[in-house]
Amino acid sequence: MKKVIIVNGSPRKNWNTAKMCESFANGVKEADGEAEIINLYDVDFKGCRSCFACKLKNGKNYGKCAYPDGLTPILEKISASDGLVVASPIYCSDVTGVTRCFIERLTFPFFEYKEGYPSIAPKKLKTAMIYTMNVSETLSNQMYPDMFDKTEFMITTVFEKPVRIFAYDTYQFADYDKYVVEVFDKNEKLKQKEQQFPKDLQKAFEAGKNMIESIR
Ligand SMILES: Cc1cc2nc3c(=O)[nH]c(=O)nc-3n(C[C@H](O)[C@H](O)[C@H](O)COP(=O)(O)O)c2cc1C
């Protein structure tokens, strides 16, 4: 059975990004694949510590992240899987810090400092990125013209180019009346949540199905 690891880089386990992850997982299962969701905020780890064990000549950890912490078994699982999904909300115009730390640890060891920067990942994994954010699609295009390419650069270099799935204009608070939110119209947000978000979930579901079908 083909296995896909879905990494949720949001701290909220039942909100927009998590729901997109679940929907992707359901698509994987629909196509008879196996999906496992990992909530990064539950994992005890930090970003790359620049120890360079992964680049040491004749080193026993050449091409592997040698730093032992909560991420170690997850990195091993990803190397043994067939597909990878990285999902993140946009925080301060980028993916979450935890998501960035994860991308460093996962991809840098596979990126050889040799002519053409070849990948020594054990497999050319199929990949997808899920992004959720407060801004509309139009604003996202204006504000983040190259952020997604930059985020995905290392993933594209060591694995396959990711498929992208977006949820824009997400519903952020359980009760908009309790918070100071003058710049977003709660009725517009509710409309988006009820009418658009189900379509975004469906896109994630289809992408999950397609990932398994493309691996076969
Ligand atoms: C610290 C923080 C920073 C944020 N920065 C942005 C931002 O720069 N652009 C944006 O569109 N949304 C921003 N948001 C909103 C989230 O990206 C959006 O609500 C997202 O869908 C939340 O995902 P979740 O529901 O899975 O937690 C921010 C939210 C937080 C908590």
C-alpha cells in the first residue's frame, strides 16, 4: 500500500489547516492509499543546528540528519514513504516558523554540495503543499508574489515539484464578536467559510486521490 505522510504545521488541530490535511488524507484513503497526519506542534524539535554531520566526508550520517530529537523518527518515516504533504497557515507573510524548521531538517541533508546540487534523497517523493491564510486570493497574489516558490525551493530540489492547494480568506475566530477585528467583515468571513471552504476541502481531497493515482 502506498503511504503518504501529511505534516500539519499549524498549532490548531481542528481548524482550517488541520481540516485541509484530513480531507487530503481522506482522498488518499479513497484511492486505497495509507495516510498519516503528523501535528508538528506536538513534536519536540528545533531547526537545523548546523552541525554538518550530514555533509561530513565518509561520515556515517552523510545525507542524513543526525541530530537526535523528536523529529528523528518522523524523518525516517518520510524517507520510507511514497508521498509527502506539508501544510501550513501563513504567519507574518510566510509559513509558520515550525514548518520552516521542519523543511530545513528534512531537505538540507539530501542537498549535496556538489556540481548541480544533486539530491541524495532515498526516493523522489511526490509532494504537495497546503497553504491557508486570512487574505483573499487577489491580495495573496499581490503580497506574496514569490513566497511560495521560495518556501518550496528545497522541496522541489530534493523531491518532486509540489502540487499547491490553497484556502484563502479563512475563518479565524470561533466568535468574531469577542475579538477586536475591525478590518474583516464577520458576515463575509462566514459566507466564505460556508460556501468556499467546502470547495477548498474538496480540492484537497482530489489532490490526495491524485497523489496516490500518480504514484501507481
Ligand atoms: C501569528 C499569526 C500571523 C498571521 N499572519 C498572517 C499573514 O501574514 N497573512 C495572512 O493571510 N494570514 C495570516 N494569519 C492568519 C492565518 O494564516 C489564517 O487564519 C490561517 O488559516 C490559520 O490556520 P489554522 O486555522 O489552521 O490555524 C496569521 C495568523 C497568526 C496567528
